[in-house]
Amino acid sequence: MRSKSVVRYGVVFSGRPALYNRRMKGLSTAVALAAVVVAGCGTSDPEAEIRALLAAAEEAAEARDGGFFGDVVGPGYRDSRGQDRTELLRTLRGYFLANQRIEIVSRVDEVTFEGADAARAIVHAGLVGRRSGAELLGGVDADLYRFELELVNEGGGWQVIGADVSRALGE
């Protein structure tokens, strides 16, 4: 017996709902990064590399993957709050432990280059974290931030070496 299906415009719709797979979001990022790497084999597009890195950082933060940031933050990192690399990674781990769920919506406003191996990126990001063990609405924290990142490429890929982080109100 044939399953019920509908043919429209040469496409078969089986009537079964598509399955949603949470891993597809991560897979789409991996595919995008792979496309950037493959496309970059012949010619390099540093701005595309930086934008891909920032998209991957957003995915890693939502997945609470502290290891990713250990690879991306350079050894000489310093930010406007006086944190070095070790303090930043410790702060991130604490945030990941305190929040069982993290959602980020970001926008890369600008990428400017200061030579062939140095760049600045301005990113606005809305962060929503839900604290572990808290009630649904009582445990939600949300903020909008402006990140001005300093990046360098030392042959092995782009790394963040500095940041100016501030709350972005009304931008």
C-alpha cells in the first residue's frame, strides 16, 4: 500500500512532519566554517574568517563550551576591565556553570583591518542566561553588550588579544 503523499511543483510532500534536530544548528555552523575553510584554500578572505570565528564563538557560548574559548583567546589577552586570559576563562566557566541555558543574538557591526595580521571587530550581543535551579522567569538574566575586539592572526588563525566590553543601552 502506498503512503499518502501529495505532489506539488514536482516536490513530494509525505504528510509526515519534519523532525527537528537540535544538533542541526551546530551542524549548520560546522558546514559554514568548512565552506569558509575550503573557499579560503585558493584565496584568503580575512573578514570572512573573522565573521566565521565570531559565529562559532556564539555557538560555543550557547553550548557552554569553555574549551573553544581556550583556543581562541590569545596568551597575551588583556581587556578594559583589567582581566588577563586566565581571569577571562575563569569568568566564562563560572557563567557557564551558573546558567543552565544561554541564548545569544549578535550582530557584527564592523570589521576593520590594521595591517595584514591585525583587526578590530565591533559586535553587539544580547545575552540571555537562565540560572540553574531557578524558577522559569525568576532566574532569567538578560543584557545587551557592545564588544570591541582586537584580533591578530599569527599564521595559525585569528585570536582575540584584547576587548573593550560595555553595556549597550539604546544603540
